[in-house]
Amino acid sequence: MLSDGALRMLVLLHFHGLGFSPVQLAYLFVLYEVAGVVTNLSAGWIAARFGLTRTLYAGLALQVLALVALAALDPAWSLWGSVAYVMAVQGASGVAKDLAKMSSKSAVKLLAPAGQGGLFAWVAVLTGSKNAVKGAGFLLGAVLLGVVGFTGSVLGMALVLALILAAVALWMPEGLPKGRKGAKFSEVFSKDTNVNWLSFARVFLFGARDVWFVVGIPIYFYAVLSDGTEAGNRAAFFAIGSFMAVWTILYGAVQAWAPRLLRAKSRSEGDLVASARHWVSALVAVPALLAVLVCAAGEPAPWLTGVIVAGLLVFGAVFAVNSSLHSYLILAFTSGERVTMDVGFYYMANAAGRLLGTLLSGLSYQLGGLPACLATAAVMLLLSRYGAGRLEEKDTRR
């Protein structure tokens, strides 16, 4: 997750500095997200067929190869040649990240202590720490770009990740499933309505984040903070990386704290399903109000930048509770036999939401700037609320 966050910032800021438009920047991440959709859809079956440890090793190894390949990018290539190459490498990176993530999330269901409170706590700690580390990666990527440069940064990350892969292979604990030969790909598609509606809600929850997070906010802040000089660009890189890092670390911290905030140990699954509806309803208001404010303000101003930062941090905290609830509910809804299948399907929906948000981020910013990104986020959250509203509480499920 550290290398994933760092790589995202390196690619975004490096290619923006080369003159890429918001839509072109979004294209760089499209194959990354498409790969996430395909990987998560198939990874559940692959893990059920071949075992969780193999998918984890494959994810780490592929990320090392993707980083090395990115270092081979030649500045002399044509614009669209560079775009195509980076899209392909980002696609491989997306496969790597999602193989590793699906493996770790599925293992929680199998290794967590019995009882609802224990499962929610483990899920929250895993997802919270993962996102906190990814947030540190955003800052690391921005700092490395300013200090070491693009090529040195990606090669350094490849070396560190290769060492981590070796350590994981040497000290992997026993007890994870080895796979079963009879697993069929058709089993990936769940027949549980709660799994399907939760996945629907997840698509639009994460789309609502990425529609402003991927392109809109970094480019808006770059336009506001950079004066066009090399020193100004470096300062802008650091400020943008710091914001993305703080936002993601806050998101991870709130995720880890969510079970206590929601008093999960003393509440039923049905109560937590109802909470998922309430929290996404509250989240809708944040981007809607920010969109109106930014549109009404017209020109960027220091006070407006401060309000946007504060508003998006509030968004991050409320979003984290929603995300943590979803991460618990998918494991509560599934069974031990289907865990890799259902988790893979759910994270396929997660990746589809990121893909949709990525595409709309560049397009929305190109057409209407930051207000359009934020307004689109509010609409997507309304759709997520619809999906959460269709979830059945435990005592009414057949």
C-alpha cells in the first residue's frame, strides 16, 4: 500500500508537469482501475482454486515488475506512446495491488476470533492501517519526485518491495487455505441479495470519492499553489502530497476507530445495516455543500482553500465510517466456504467504482472544474444510499 500510494502521486504529478490535461491524466489510471475490476472478479476464484498464499506472492512480485517497467519510460517517446505505456504498466500495478488486497482481506475472515465484535475489530484494524500506510505513500511519492526524481523513485521502491516479498515468503504463517481443485469460476457471482446490493452501494461510494480525489483536487491545488517556477512546483508537490497523505491517514485512523464509534460489540448485524444507511445519508451533504460554496465563490482564494481542505477532511472521516461498515458487512454476509469468492466480487465492485470515479474525475474537471467534481460526488452518494437501503436486516433475511 505504501508503494501504491507513492506510485499514484509520482505518476500524477510527474505527468501533470509534462503538460497532460485532466482528461489525459485520468486516462493514465483507467487501465489500473479496469485491471482492478477484472482482477477482483477472477482473484476470488484463483485464490479458491490455488490458495491465498499464491495470490499474495503473485501480487507482490507483479508490483516489483511494474515499478521496474515504469523506470524504462523514455521522455523522447510521443505523448500518446507515453500514455499507452504508462496505462499498461499501471494496469499491471492494479492487478498486483488487488491480488495482495483480496488475499489479506479474505484471510481476516478465516483467522479472526469468533464473534461479531472480534471480526469487526480485525477488519477495521486491517483496513485502517492499510489506508494509513497508503496515505504515507502519497507524501512519500511527492517528496521522492521533488528530491530523487521519477526514475530513481520507482527503482528504489522496486528494490524495497522485492526485499519485502522475500521476507514474506520466508516467514509466511501456516493455516491459510491451499485451494480446492473443484472451484468453478461461475461460483464468483453471488446469489445472496445482500452481497449484491452491498456491492452496488460500494460502486457508488468509492466512485464518489475518486471523482474529486484522483484528478480534481490535486490539479485544483496545483493551480492554486504553484507559481510556475521550479521551486514553486516543488512546494506545490509537497503541499498536495501532504494533503493527500493527511486525508488518507485520517481516513485510515477513523476506519480503525469505527467499531468503538459504532459500539459494534453491543449491536446486532441488523443495527449495523441500519447504520450503513444513516452514515451514507449524512455523507451526501458534504460534497453538495462544498460544490455550492466553490461555485458561489468564483475565483480561488486562501479562505476558500482552507474551507475546501476542512470540508474534505470531514468527508474523509464520514466516508471512513461508511467504508468500515461495508468492509465488516461483506464478511458478515459471506460464509467461510465462499469468502474468497464473495470478497473478490465485492472488491470487483469497489474497483468498478474507482474506475467510474477516475473517468468522471478528469471529465468533470475538464467541463466544470472542482464544483462539477463535487456535485457528481453528491449524486453518486445518493445512488450508494439507494443500494444501502435495499440491504435486508438479519432477522428478515431468508
